[in-house]
Amino acid sequence: MVDIQHFPHHILEIIFLYLTSQEDLHRCRRACSKWHSVATRRLFKRVVISRNLTKFLKLRAMNKSTRLISLGECVKEMYVRMERSMSLEEFKQLVTYCPNVESINVSSWLYLICISKHLLDIDDDIKWSLRHIVANDSNNPSIDVYLKYKDSIVSIHAPSDVKDLQFLASFPSLQTFIHQSSVIQSLREFMFIFDACPKLTHLCIQTTIEDASCLITNQNIYPSLTNLEMKITFSSMTRPMVDYISTRFINLSTVILNIHQTNSSSFEENYTRLVNTLMTPYKRRFSFKMTLKDCRRPFDGNTQMEFTRMLAKCTIEAFKLQPRTFNSMEVTKVDYEPGIHIYVDKKLYCMLFTWAPFSYLIDQDALSGGAIPRYLHKLTFQRRRATLTPFRNDGSPTQIQELNFFYKLRSFQNYYYNSLQTLSLSSVFVDASFFPTLRRICPKLKVLELGMGPIIVYGNEGVIDMQDLRLQRLNLAILPWDFSGNPWLVVVKTHKEYVYIKIHKNRRYNVLTYEEAMEEERQTQFHERYHIYCYDIQEVFRFNRKITLYSNSTSSNIA
């Protein structure tokens, strides 16, 4: 067996990546000389310089008297947050002592006062090989600073002093390019970015491309690009643009479209083509986000419905692809910036933010038919103060296993969810027939989660009656409907067990027997309480902490 102290350097570096405690790294430095070297590099990879620049530079003299590794040589990332200016001589000493710095992050004030000039004035033979320069200002660094470090720089936040994109030809190794100070207006400009920087992995731009007839002669693919973020208009998502993106960027894993609202009759068609091409089954992970930027809910109901219908149609396209093992959708009604967010790993998660009520989607068969019933397993409804009938008789999802409501509900009594196993309710309002009909409507229900917020039952306040239901698990995070801050009571009763739970304002709780609860009642006078009746519950949890139920035989007074 190999002694751990004799592991090669590259193995030790991998092991030490999993050490997040500085105390552990300090102990490792004392193990042996080899461990000292590797642990020191890990420990001092990142430094923050605020008021300690003079003391930090004094370490140079200390390192000359020892054969151990210089701390300055370990620094790869430097954060400079000084409250005074730094002289050129101090900056040269800093560069000399820390020659391996690859990333510098400077406050905007300090960058403008001195650092921007020092980065340019430093001699080429001692300058850093900087890969990242962050000045916390959208207009900095300026292009002359980037050009000074063009041999090593891999990330550019395009400054406002550039007139066109020709400067990119000087950065063939660029990996991240964020350019929002001007608008790309032609597909030819868009193509030039990748011809000049074929190693790009992340691109963020804004564009109003409408030259759909542009002749594309370059057939190169760009497998490096994984993240694409664009501010666009509907009309910019043209067929040539979609084809270019879908055929050239074969490894895209994240796409963000921030769309400024304009009309385009071909947008839905082009969107469908884009999503169907990018969301291929072989991709293990994929994220797509589309938001209508700066768009408030219009007063015109027809406009609300039109955009809601468009977003619903875009969402359904994701479910028409090869189904995953578990697919979930979350629907939220918003007043500002509607959109969709689709995320895929082993599961498919879809979030739909709409102007119009969710009931509109149901009435228009946007979710009740097609591919949704076969593939959807989890459905979440967000946004309170809305009345919702989940699905019509002829269109309830046949595979749905989990429902989560943050809503005002009507009864389920006209509906049937044969596959539903988990039901989560938070801050909901239901009528008196809701809970008594759960066993008939959800015959396979195993888990009931009563989440944060009150559960209000019209006509039977404080009573959750499920006496014919058998549950494997009941999760309780429930709050009273008129919370005054005083302790309150939750009573859970089955045909053979019971428990009384006294809950305090800070969420602390006490589990009580019947006799203890009656004594507390005499002393406290609980004005807020829930009575939960269920035929059988195997496990009860309060914020994921298991609560033990008492047998009814322990007290003859239990009803």
C-alpha cells in the first residue's frame, strides 16, 4: 500500500480540492514538505488586499530566508479593496511578489484612480498573465487594457469605447464575451464573433438581426459554446438565425432569450424549431429561459390571452420530446415580465409565468390534451388570490403523481386523479367537501403535505376531515388562519392513534398526550387549532422531524 505522504503532487491537489476548511488545510501543511507545498498553494490561491498591503509585501523578505514555497507564488486570484490609492512602485512589488496572478477583481473607485493606469504602465517582461479583469463597472476595463493582456485574457466585458467587433480578431483564445453596450444588427456580425473567437464558451449580446436573406458560406461548427444569452426582438428570431444556432452550436446547454415585445407571426414556428433541435435526448443537462422583458400585464384581455396561449404552446413543445423519467411543471400568474424556464437533467422541470389565469389554458385545451397528460408527473400552481378548478372531467393528466397548490381552490369532487401519490397544499382555501372526497378522487394518494400558511375550509374552519383515507406520510408545516402569535394546537387522530402538538411562535413544538393537552387547555386556552382526522397514517412529520403518535388505548377519553 502506498503511504499517503508519498502520493504524487497531482493526486494530492485533487484530494485537497475537497478540503474546504482552512483549519484542515493548515494542519495538512504541517504533515511533510510535499504536503506543505500543495496545501499552501490551495490555502493561498485567493487573497483579499484591503488595509494590509504593506504587511503583505513584507512577506517577500521573510520568504527569502526559507526554502519553503513563497506565499506570493501561490496567489492566482486577487481581490483589491483598498481605501487609498496604490503607487506604481507598490503595484510593481505586488506583481513581482505574486507573479502567477490570473484574475484580478478591483473596486470601481480604485480601478479608476490608479489600477487601470498601472496595468498599462507595467513593463511587459514582468506583467501578469491575466485571464480575467473585473473592475465592477460596465464600462471598464477599456479596450487598451484588454489589448495589453491579449495573449492571456479569456474573458471580456466589452467596454463602451469600442465602435465595432473587429477588435475580437486579437483574442482568438477568448472564452467569455459579454457585449451589451451596442446592438448587433446583422447575422454577418453575429457570425464574425465565432470566426474570430472559435473557443467561446459563453456569449451574452443584444441583437436586432433581421437580414434573413444573408448567404452563409462558412459551415464550421463551434462545439465550445455552451452558454448563449441574447436580448432580442421577436422578429430577430428568424429562420436563418435559428438554423445557424441549432446547427453550429451543438453543445449548447444554457440558452437565455430576453425578448423585447414586438409582433412576429413566425416566432412560434422558429421557437419550436430551435427548442426541438437543441433539446435532444442525448444531452444530460439543458436549460432554456425565455422572458418578455419590460412587459407589464396589458389591460386588454385579448392581448393577455394571446401571449399566454403562445407561452403555453412553447411550453408544450418541451413535453413532446422524448419523455424523461419525471417531468414537472410550475405555473405562476404574474403582472410583469411573463416567460418560461425549462430545465432538463434526468428530470424535466418547466416553469410557466403567465399574465392570464391558469384556467384559460385549461379552457383552451392548452394543457388538457396532447402530450401533457401522458408525460406530466408533477404540477405546481403558484400565486394566491385566484380561484382554480384544476382540470376538466375529460382532460385530467393520466400520469400526474404530485400536485402542489398555493391557491384558492374549488372542490375536487368532479375530477379523478388515478395516479396522484403526493398532494401539497400551502395557504389554500377549500370548500367543506374537499378533504372528505380525497380518497375517491385520489385513490392512490400516499403523501399529504400541509405546507406553510393556513388551510381554510369554508363552513368547517379548523377541521380537516379525511376519515376514510389511508396515508403513508403526513407532513405538517401548517400555520393557523388567524395567527396571533400565541401558542396553538394541532390534533391528529386516526382510528387507532392520536397526538396533540402544541406549537409556539418560533416554530418550537411539544408533543402532548391527551391528559397533557387537556391540562394545557385549562392553562393556555388555545384559540387557534386544527383537528385532522384520517383513518390511518403511518408517519407524521413536523418540518421533516418525525412525531410519534400515541395509541388510543393509552387514554379511555379519546373520542
